[in-house]
Amino acid sequence: MNTLGKNFVFTSFGESHGRAIGGVLDGVPAGIRIDMDLIREALDKRAGRKPTPNPSLKGGEQVQGVSPRALREGDEVEWLSGVLDGVTLGTPIAFIIRNKDARSEDYEWLKHSYRIGHADRTYQEKYGIRDHRGGGRASARETASRVVAGSVAQQLLKEKGVEIQTKLVQVGEEKNPERFNEYIAAIQRDGDSIGGIVECVITGLPVGVGEPIFDKLQSHLAFAMMSINGCKGFEYGSGFEGVNLKGSEMYLSENQTLISGGIAGGISDGTPVVFRCVFKPTASNRKTFEKAYPHPLPEGKGEDKRIVGRHDACIAVRAVAVVEAMAALVLQNLLSK
Amino acid sequence: MNTLGKNFVFTSFGESHGRAIGGVLDGVPAGIRIDMDLIREALDKRAGRKPTPNPSLKGGEQVQGVSPRALREGDEVEWLSGVLDGVTLGTPIAFIIRNKDARSEDYEWLKHSYRIGHADRTYQEKYGIRDHRGGGRASARETASRVVAGSVAQQLLKEKGVEIQTKLVQVGEEKNPERFNEYIAAIQRDGDSIGGIVECVITGLPVGVGEPIFDKLQSHLAFAMMSINGCKGFEYGSGFEGVNLKGSEMYLSENQTLISGGIAGGISDGTPVVFRCVFKPTASNRKTFEKAYPHPLPEGKGEDKRIVGRHDACIAVRAVAVVEAMAALVLQNLLSK
Amino acid sequence: MNTLGKNFVFTSFGESHGRAIGGVLDGVPAGIRIDMDLIREALDKRAGRKPTPNPSLKGGEQVQGVSPRALREGDEVEWLSGVLDGVTLGTPIAFIIRNKDARSEDYEWLKHSYRIGHADRTYQEKYGIRDHRGGGRASARETASRVVAGSVAQQLLKEKGVEIQTKLVQVGEEKNPERFNEYIAAIQRDGDSIGGIVECVITGLPVGVGEPIFDKLQSHLAFAMMSINGCKGFEYGSGFEGVNLKGSEMYLSENQTLISGGIAGGISDGTPVVFRCVFKPTASNRKTFEKAYPHPLPEGKGEDKRIVGRHDACIAVRAVAVVEAMAALVLQNLLSK
Amino acid sequence: MNTLGKNFVFTSFGESHGRAIGGVLDGVPAGIRIDMDLIREALDKRAGRKPTPNPSLKGGEQVQGVSPRALREGDEVEWLSGVLDGVTLGTPIAFIIRNKDARSEDYEWLKHSYRIGHADRTYQEKYGIRDHRGGGRASARETASRVVAGSVAQQLLKEKGVEIQTKLVQVGEEKNPERFNEYIAAIQRDGDSIGGIVECVITGLPVGVGEPIFDKLQSHLAFAMMSINGCKGFEYGSGFEGVNLKGSEMYLSENQTLISGGIAGGISDGTPVVFRCVFKPTASNRKTFEKAYPHPLPEGKGEDKRIVGRHDACIAVRAVAVVEAMAALVLQNLLSK
């Protein structure tokens, strides 16, 4: 199902190259004024128009390693229901974003090919049919709907004092944010791609969010994060590195929040919640293409159509906005109970 | 809620020191013969009676680093419904395990203390009341119910050719399984505890399990694994290590299963599914206790009551059985659709 | 929540006088060709353009007792996703119907008034805000989305041999269909309104649909029918009349389907499923208005704006299409398991 | 699934002639003292030990038309979890009732027979296996678990000022409660059975319970009531009788609560909520048996084994307690949101 949440429910729809993508957000309280500028800001961040790794870039200037397509694709939000004069009605909020950048011909060759590192084959085998144009539902384009919905959730959270801060903390082996842009630019020049780690810190969350046994806070966060395209792992607090620490080192250390991640027994403990997600490098890079699909394409399609500059060198850059959106959807859902 | 799954639904109940723990398993097909020996075997594995890290130990012999309590606690399963003459009826299967090792006095001091690294405080603040005896619902005792239910699920999966293999692959910095027992024994002698990484490999899963967008296979697996006590992270395929690989290195490597983890776009691709979970060292170790609670307990309770030999040195050892159970519950649920 | 179903899931959105109403249908199998003519036909039936009680009326001719508004309101369906070249993709189908007949000024007086027999007050008190224009979400306009979604479901059901036949069987005290139009016309001339009973017969349903205990077939049907505006009761098989029969009369009668309604123990038994819904007369009728709101309206709004010819004399007429749609959604959901 | 509710969740398990029936109640707030006497009282009412139609009967005296089996069957509740010293812990409450009256031999003949008016055949065809002893899950025995859970819910509701009053208002054609016992006694002497109508009045419910569109209050009530064995219809407010009223008669009448049933647009309006359920006569009556199964049973089983005095003449009598329980479960769930 294309639905997330129980009491604050987000339903996503739309193919990347169909008429529109969009979503329905149910369970939004009535009487809340929506700040459309914040939604625009979040969409810009996701599209790479708002530089995430290097905040010194000016507005409109593009971050390294983001495909030009991201900038071209339309993301004007049309609000269909649930909002009257900018204020929520308590009824479901439906919104759509029309698809503009429908260069479907670029994907013509995909009708008969499965790309490595993509979901082409599993979709085809599961459904027996697929919208080959740009990955259909599997396209990262779908995350624009998540960002719109997540941004609404984030506004509701802010009213309760909950803040979500998300940032890129590692690109390849590089852990110094000041060098991220340079690092990614070099990868891109080389026709390659690289992975990254995104960290999210949630402050202001009251004690008591999450439930014992299955509905643990970390379970809901992990579920949502693992649903983001390209995410290969989730950890909170001491995470995977923690395997190298003995109990006495861990629990007697000074920074218990880094160890606990702000969660005990599945329940928020009132300190900041800290988690990280790792994103793989995209398989859509020139080097891989040249080796994986060495032969000329049928019907004389040039190779440039398939790859030149169309894909991000480091998808973790834009994933920052999606991680933030998903965290907001999860938290607002748990707080709506 | 204490329920996992949609079409194959497991509900867990019971406090560690109440009358019984147990569960209800709904959505089990009718006419399946349950192999009670396999359930016994899984419970033994969870209790540390069946050695996980070192299979050379004989039956009944205990693995290093497992608390004696695990052996003493009762785990006789009483089947209340859903099974007639050993065969499922298609109705909900309810089972209970009576609690035996009710040394409640050991926990008397906890009435007024919150242990670090435990859920004592978050439970108290969330519910305003808690069963302080042994952690109540937060106790790892609850996982016995998961293992019973998961074992039933695993039997249903085996009939479809799906096999789940789970093992410990790292203890502290040690990655050589032959040295795990020795390593853990040393940690235990030192009054300390240590983390570990559990790996799970699923074979025989057909193409098409999992759904695009939210209900991805990795999302459901992560949700379930993060719900296990002490689990601080989940990764599949290339995982966190993958951040160090460039796209060209990753996708042109020979072993695509290690990279993809057997999942593409949230959907199983027919190759083995591979994921790992990291478990923290338990906070209940002598070294931490001595420093964290240095003063004598009120009412003359000796410190030995609180800690001596009652806790695992490496909870990852017994988590192996729980990871396997949770994987089975997730897969059977997704396949029951 | 504005969502119905578990494995075949319909989400409805939109205010009657906002930009659009619409829905998302999730769980539709891939590769099904949608017959848009059948959807048009169902929408016509709902709008009173296809005469339900008297099939001798010609196309486009309007049935008695249906408000002219029903004819004017737009119901052009725009398909946003999930369908490529008329064939389903297995992804969520989103559709919208733009609102056209936005005579919002007619509702200006409602900003400060609660109509009897309507949800004006409960909405205001529940949400603290409401879209007063035409009832907002409470408007029967919303049922157009149900009919679109239900019509898709009905097509899926037909492929499995399941047919749903729905008709008006009683209007006021009149049980002879041949006299329904005349009866309703007289009510309408009198400025009054009248209730009706709709009967639904489902044939071709296999044995085994529905589950014991809570998820009984009749429970799901009742849930869905009671959600239709104006529906005050649901019965199946012998229903309320059956209270007058003794057991020996009932179970030894020849027509067991009429008694059982095609369901035993919550599970379809392979014979036709028969149920009935009663619809109240609408409170929006001239006679009630003149007595309930005798005084001139503020700001000189004429009374005709409020009532003349804007409402159905017998909402059961158009409810026939909605009952059929809801039955289809319920059955397709249960069969999607 | 054998589960009802979303935020206050009841799971039912157990066959009538297995080891035990029982349930799990999740979402119960912590710190509530459970009054076990009220639960006993509700179970007595359900068992016919507390006379429903004629309150003048003394305690322990049995109401007319209730089978002796109802009195003999055990209903001692054992609480397994979720309660410590009589106070809820906020964790799932599991309880069981051991089965005592296991006269399984009475049902031996059912191994190869399907009774009319029962679910024998549909169960067999759906599951391919069934517990033939006393109907298995389809037995009314299962409703004892509902009554226990519903009684807990009712106590939670009372704390919020919500009261549920349920009573028998019609038996066959008889509408005078003073004549119910006599009427039922005559039916029973005649070896026959009879239907009845149960009315439920809920007072103290705040405005705003229920949601527009699908999750209407009446939808949830209807779903739950239709899940009770033998219930053939649900109506609220003006119900089916309302079809005979014109709009002007209905909405200008003095008693709007009788018309509206306390619900507008699916949302409680603060006045008493009134609904009714009709129950069919049981098919298990001597007259039907003698005609439906005229031949001697195989293996010389006497006919008396099958029918004599084992079944209720009017199941609506005992359904009163179940209707009350189900109403409580529905309301507590909606209020737990």
C-alpha cells in the first residue's frame, strides 16, 4: 500500500512521467495556518536548489552533484482540498504536482532493458507491466510528495516545540563538511557516483513517544527511512560503531545521548533523538553505464541520451530533505495518537 | 500496540514477572501440522541452551556469556486454541508460557531506582506506573513469545521453500567465529559486557515480495529488527560500509547480492536477502553497576542480589534466535497478502 | 480517517465547493483495462441522469425528485496516476473531479446557521471550523468519488463473475416500482421529501468471503452502507421483518436465501447475498424550511436562494448508485486478501 | 482477523470446546482499577443467570428460554497480564476462560452433518477443516470473551460519564416487556424458537465522536453489532420505520433524538445515541430438527443428544449483554483516539 501512518496518514500517488504526482494527508488538525514558503523551501532543498552541504552557496545556485533535471522538473504544488484561505479544515489535504519534464524519449530504450542497481526488473516481474518512463513509481521524483507532506507535518511539530535538524555528515570517506562540495565535484567530473551518511537530530520531543514491544520509536523511524530510495541502513545512538565499545565504556561515558540516541525501551527519553541513514551511490553514473551497457543502443539512440548529466553524483545530498520529511511524518503520526 | 503484521498477525502479551507471557497468532492457514520440536529448538537457542556462536558445544551445555537465569526461566508452551490434534484450524492460535523464575525480591530495589541504559524511567514517565519486577514488558523475557510465534511462521515458510539462516558474525572487534566463545568468556570474567552483529540470510524467497514506496521489504525487516531489545542499527546489502565505495566499484563488482542485499526498489529480486543488526552491550554488567550505583542499597539489600551472574555478557548471542523469529514473522506476513 | 479497506483501499478527499473532489484507489491489480463508459454510466445514475426507479425514461431525461443541481454539477473525471493508455499499472489510481457549480453565495446564510437534520453543528463543534459552502465534506457531492472508485471495483468483480444488482424497492409506503415516479412527483409538488429502501443482490460470489468473529461479510457491508449519507439502517436476509417468524417457520421455509441472505457465520455461502438499506427523507425540503426558519434571512437574502428546487425529494433514488459502489468496494477489498 | 479496534484493540481467541477461550485487550490506560464484580455481573447477564427481560427474577434464578448449557459452561476469568494488584499497567491485558462443559460426544454426529441455519458448511468449505465440537469459533461461547473485554471498556467509559443501557424491546410480535417471559416460555414448550429486538441507549457521550465519510459513529456501531451471532439488522434513530414518514413530519417532530439517533453526519451530537439490533430465532430448535433431520442418526446416537434443552428459545435475551459489550468496545476505541 502507498500509505504511511495510522492517525496522521499520508498517501502518495503518481508516476514520474504521468500527469501528476501528489498525495493525501489525513488527520491534520483543523484551524492550522500552513506556511507555503516553508514548503517551497523544503522542495528547493530536495531539488538541490537550496545547497545542503555548503550553506555558503547563494539561493538559486546549485549544489555540486545534483542533476540539472532536478532543477527543471516542475514542483508547483496545487492544493485541491482540506485548506480554505490557507487554513486547514480538518479534512483530508490533497495536493498535486504536475509533471513537466516529460522527456519520455530519453527512456525509450528502457522499454526493453533492465538497468543494474535499479528496480526495473523487480517491478516488471511483480506487476507484469511498468511505466518505464523514468522509473515510474520507483523514481526519486515521488519523494517530492513526501517533502510536501512532511513539511506540513514539520509545521505541526514546530507548534509543539519539536525541531528536526538534518544534515549530511559523510560523503564517501570524507567527514569534513567543508570539503563535501569539492569531493562531490571531483566524483562527478570522473563520471562516477558516491554514497553518503545523513544525520538527523530531533529536539523538543517530550518523554513518552513510542511504545514498548513493536511500535518502538526507532522501529517507526527505521521503517520510514528504509523506505527512501537508496537508503541501505539505519542506526541510532551508538549504532554500528558501538559494537567496538564494552558496556563499561558505553554506559559510563559522559555523553549518554550519543549512546542512547534519546530513546530507552522504544520510548523517547526527553533528550535529543539522534539517528543516521546511509545512502548508496546511484547506479546511474557514466562509468558504470559504459561498462554495463557497452554496445550501441538499438534504433540508433545515442548513449548521451541515457546518461549525460542526468543523474546525481551523490543522492545523499538531496536525501537530506527527504529524511527530514519522513522524520516529521513519523513523529506527527506518533504524536497524533 | 502490541501487534505486528496485517495479514499474518502476532499479538504479544505478558509481564516478565506476572502470571504468564504469551501471544496470539492470527492468519495462520488451516490444516498445517505444527512441529513442536522445532519450537523447542528455537526456544533453546534463545535461552542459550543451544549454542549459537560455537556449534561444537553439546546439547544442554551452555554458551558463554548467557546468564543462568535464561536457563532457569520456564518456557513450557501451553497451546490454548487454534490447534486440534497438532493441526492448525485456521483460527487464532493462542499460547502461554507461565513465568517460573519469579525472584521478585531481586528487583525490590528497583521500585525506587532507574537503571541507566534501561527503560525504567521512560516507562514510569509514560505510564505513571510500571511493573518494576525484572523490567515488566521491557524485559527480554517477552522475546520468548516472539520466538514461539516466529517458529510457527518459519514452518509455514519452509513449506514454501523459504529458509532463514541467522548467525553471529561479530563480537566486539572480533570477527572470527571460532574465537567468539573465548572472547565472550574473557569479557564476562572481567565483569563487563560487549556488543555484537547478527547476520541473517534468507534464501528461496520468490521475486516480488515487498512493495514500492512505503511497504518495502527492507522497511518491514528494519521495523521488526529495531523492535528487538538492544538493537541499535539495521543495514542490508552494502549497508554502512558501502559509503566507502564509489558507484563504479559497487555496481561492477562481481557479487551483486552482497551489494543489493537481494532487494531492488523495495522488492525481493530472487537472490538471497542479506541483512545485519547490531546489538549493544547490556548495561547490566558488574563494572557499570559498581560505578553507577556505588552506595549500599537501602534496606541492606546486598549488591550481589542486583547483578551477580544474572545477565548476559553478550546479548547478541541469544538475539540470534529472536532475529530469526522476527524475520519469519515479517516474511510470512508479506507472503500472506 | 477518510479511507476504506485494507487490501483494496479507497481514500476520499475534497470539499463540495473547494477546487475538486477525488480519490485514490490502492491495491488495484496491474494490467486491467478500465471501461470509462461504465464509470460514466454509474455517475449518470448517481446524478439522476440515468433513471433508476423507472427505466422507461430516455437517456438524459431526468428522474423525478432529483434536484437540478445534481445535473449541473460537474463530474468529468481526470485520471492523474495509476493508468497508462487505459490500463492499470498496479500503482495507486488517483482521480479528481473539478467542482463547477460553485454557487457559494447560496450558502452565505449558513455561515451563521445550523440546519436541522444536517451535520452543520456537529462539524462546527468537532473541528471548530467548517467549509459552510454546501456542507463541505458532509455534502452528498462526495459520493461521486465513491461511485468512480466503486465502478472500478465493480469491473474487477465482473472479471471474477461477481455481479451486483441494486434497486429501489420502497418509497414511503409505496412498494410498487411502477408507481415510484408518480409518488415522488407528488411529494415534490407538495414541497416535501420522503424516504426509501434500497435492495442489493450480489450473485456469483464464491463460498468463503468474510471471516468469523469480527470481519464478517455482513459487518463489512453494514459498515460501508451506514457510511452513506442519510442511511439509517441495514439488514440482510430475514432482517427486521424476521422478528415475526418462529424458528420452525423460518428454517423450514423454501427460500433459504431470503432468510439467510446468502451468509452463514459471517461467510458467504455461495447463494445470492441480499441486503437492504433504508434512507431517510432529506431535511432540505420547503415545508420543513418554512417552519424551521420562518424569519427573513439577514442581509436580505431571499428564501428561494435557500431551497427552491435545489434538493432531492427522495435521496434514496440516487443512493442506489452509491449503495452499488460501496458494495463493490467492500467485496473487492475482501476478495483482494 | 479476530481483532476489533485501532487504538483500543480487542483480540479474541479460542474454540468453544478447546482448552480455553480468551482475549487480549490492548490500549487500556495505566492506573485504572478494574472492578471484577462488574465483569462477573456482565457474564451472569450473558449466561442468563441475570434475568434480562424480567428484572423481578432473583439472582441465580434463570430467565426463560435460556439453555441449561449456558449455566453449566465455565466462565471463571483468569487474568494473565496487564493487571498488577487489580490495577491496569498500560500493557496488554490477557485473560482466559477455561472450557468446562466439554460434552464433545454430543457433537459427534456433526462430524459428517451440516446443520441448517448454522455456519457448519461455510466453515468447512472456507478452511477445509473445522472444530465440529459445538461450532468451534462460530459458537456463541466466544461472546463470553467479548463480554469480559466489553465490561472493562464500560468501566473506562463510566469514568468519562458515558453510560450504556441495553434492553430487549421486542420478542416475536410482543412489545410489552411484562409479557416477554411468558411468551418465551410458551415458545420453548412448543419446541420452537423466536427472534427479538434489542435496543441500546448511550448517554453522556460528548459531541464529536465519530468522523465524517467512512468512520461514522453509526458505521462502527453497525460493524460491531452485525458481528454478533444471529444479528440480522442494525438501525439507529428513525431506522426502517422512518421510511413511512415524510420529511416535514420527521424533522418537525418534537423528539429529534428518536429521529436522529443522537448522530448527525456520522458524529455524535451530544444527545442520547439510540440504536436497535434484530436477532433471528435460533435454528437449533426441536421442531426444525425433527423435520430437517428426520432419520435416526448413524451409530445409534439418540436424537435427544442433539437437541433436548441444549439451546436458547430466544437468543436475543442473552444477546443483550453482548450488544452492551460491543457498544462499549466501539465507543472506548473511538474515544481512545
